[in-house]
Amino acid sequence: MNYDSGDNQDQRSDDAYGNRGRDGYQNRNGGRDGSGGGNRDRDEVYSKRVPAGKRTYFFDVKTTRSGEDYFLTITESKRAHDGRYEKHKIFLYKEDFGKFLNAMHEVLAHVRDEYLPDYEFRNMPELTVVQQDEEDDYED
């Protein structure tokens, strides 16, 4: 697992998900490391941790059960008043990566240009929006 935070988190006893990891305690999938069921190291191939004040965001690339495909989970984690962690998760599948990223860029560009033109955004990449075919725009 690679949280890319710059510090060694392999020895941590409690992560920002509110679960134990690497030391044999319960991981965020609910299983125990090495026990087979719920072992997140089996299906997680890349992870990026984004600390953001009282919240932490995780972008985790995982394999499907067959091991032949990939999907992305985006998790928001924040500490609740009772010391536990509240977690909210989005599952994003490969066929929707482009639509999701394009919509995110469009919304962020709109906020930047229309509502916060004088705000100096830090670390924001160039925001480009690709025109989509109307048939690609569908609602479930």
C-alpha cells in the first residue's frame, strides 16, 4: 500500500479511516490482514492520501474480483465527535472516468471564473473541458 504521504505509515496502529492496519488488526475492508476475506492488499494496487484540514481524502485504485479490471474508490474520512471516523465512499468505474473528470473540471472552472475570480487557488492544474457527444450524456 502506498499512501504517498512522505512518512512511514506501515507501522501505524490506526489510520484516518478509523481502522487498524498492517499490524494484524482490522483493516478498512473489515477483514484481518492475512485472513483471506476482506484483505485489502489483495485488491488495492495504488493509493493516494490527500490530507485536507479536518478531513482526509483517499483515492484508491483496486482490482475487480476477477483481477482483470480496475476501478477507483474515493473516500472522505473525518473524525467524529466521539473519536470514531465518519467515512463516505464513491465507487468510480473505468467507463465513467472521463465523464467524471470532465464534469469536475467544468464545475471547478465555473466556480473559479464566476464565483471566486479573485481567489488565488494553490496547486490547481490547468482546467480544460472536453466537449462530449450528447449520446455520452445520460442519466441513470
